[in-house]
Amino acid sequence: GQNIDQPTEMTATEGAIVQINCTYQTSGFNGLFWYQQHAGEAPTFLSYNVLDGLEEKGRFSSFLSRSKGYSYLLLKELQMKDSASYLCAVEGDYKLSFGAGTTVTVRA
Amino acid sequence: SAVISQKPSRDICQRGTSLTIQCQVDSQVTMMFWYRQQPGQSLTLIATANQGSEATYESGFVIDKFPISRPNLTFSTLTVSNMSPEDSSIYLCSVESLARTVNTQYFGPGTRLTVL
């Protein structure tokens, strides 16, 4: 089975940094994805990790440790538009299993 | 990335009726996926639909309740049959497409279903 855990909510101020952790225990692993989902909208792809280490993409970075079953998404220089739900998803057996999502609220 | 459209965008239906949701992609794709997202929750995979074969359903989902068609490489439908209020949810289709060097899933805008 798949077990993917991430915090329910996080709050941060504009311009700050927030780190969203994700731990997983899955029966197969072909990669880990992070998606952003604004309220009432479809998820959009943010990042992908398959090897250990940090992947940087502008203000967003994602880290993976396969041995620890751990990933994090780092959001830097937070903007109001970053207020959204962030979903951690693990690919195994050609399908994605999603965590429950972390709702990030950015305050002015 | 693939551009995906869904119809209808939302609907309100009566208990016991059925609704068919359409998903159209602007390019040919091998694998299409149907998800459900209940209020305040994350996405749950219903089934994987490949063209020319029967859909593969996840645990807890059955073909009689959620029949799926995949007539070609750009289109799929999901029917929610004999609906009850518990079926009220957002239904999303997704496709796998190449994003730079990574095969990733892109999602349609979703269909918001309310069952009375």
C-alpha cells in the first residue's frame, strides 16, 4: 500500500521561506512529484525528483532522500499568490499516489 | 504540456441518475487517468484508461459504478452511475505527457458534481 504524510496547514509571511515536508512509504518508487493547487482549480506540476538531492527551479526547490523516504518543497521569497495547497505525490507502478496536501497561507 | 478540457465543468444531479463526464486532450496520449477529489481532500485515483483495452480500476472502484470509455488516443469518458450524495466530488482527468525529460501528469480543469 501507499502511505504519504505531509502537514495539513502552514502559515508564513510575504517574503519569507516555507518548507513543506513529505514522508512516504510506498510499494514502488519511480519518482516524487510536487503539485500546486489553488482553490477551485486543477493541480499544476511544480517539480520532480527521482535521484537524491536538491532540484532548484526559481523560487521553488525540491529535495529527495530515497533512503529516508523523505522529500521537502522549499518556497522562497513567498508571494501572496503562493497561497495554495501543495500536494506530494509518489509514482509507483505507473500511477501516482497523492498525499492529503498542505494548505499554505501567505500573510502580508 | 498537454491541454485538457472537460465537460461539463459542473452539474447538479438527482439521486439515482447518471452523469457522463468527457475529457478531451489536444494531443495523442497513451495513458489517461480519472481521479476523484472530495471536499477538502486530496486526489484518489479511480481508474487508468488505455486506448484499446479495458480500464484498470483501483481498489474500492468498480466498472458498474464508474464505466469508462476510451475510444481513441485523445478522448475518454467517465460515467458516474446511480448517483448518491456521497458521489458529490470533483472529478478530474489527467494525462501523462513529457515535461522536458520527465513524464508527468497534467490535469484537466475538473468537473464539480453535486448530487442532491
